[in-house]
Amino acid sequence: GGGGGGGGGGGANAKEQQEKQKAADEQRAQILKAVLTPGARERLANIAMVKADKARRIEDMIITQAGRGAIAGVLEEDQLIQMLESISEAENKSRGTGKITIQRKRMDDDDDW
């Protein structure tokens, strides 16, 4: 029996796309490393573990601001926290939800037996 070659025409294109994505990711990482303090980077990494989409939005904001020259020097952890809070507030307003309140069951210790 003969061969079944063919296929794989788009393989090079997909590989090229992957390489472009990898280069873009590396560039993102370099910019973030340049503008964030170690503490801020660590906090962002922790956020990314829990909420990757939120971390990505914050990274985008930081990169955009860095590109415009809006970040003077490096971004401290507390400045990162302020950005987080502003994103959270914006999300809450758009969703129409306020703060999350946790109601715990009250233990009635004053029952008279």
C-alpha cells in the first residue's frame, strides 16, 4: 500500500502564530518587569492564579500607561492595589452589585434552658 500524505498545509501558519504570541508574551513580561517592583509583581502573580482575566486587564492597563509614559519610574505595590480597586469598582458598577456581605449564622448562647 501507498501513502497518505497531504494535510498540514496550515501547520506553518499556526506555528508562526504561536511564535508571534510567544514574542508578544515575552515583550509583555519585559515591560511588566521593568515597571513593577518585586512586591507588585508578586501580587500580580497571585491575582493571576486566582483571576487570570483580571490580572490580564491590569497588565494591559500597566502596559498602556507605560507606553504613554504615564508611569514615572516603577509601580509600587500600593499603586497596583489602587488600580485593582478601581477595576473592581468599575466591574461592580457595570454588574450592578455592591460589596459582598457574608452573613453568618448567629449562635444564640443566651437561651434559658
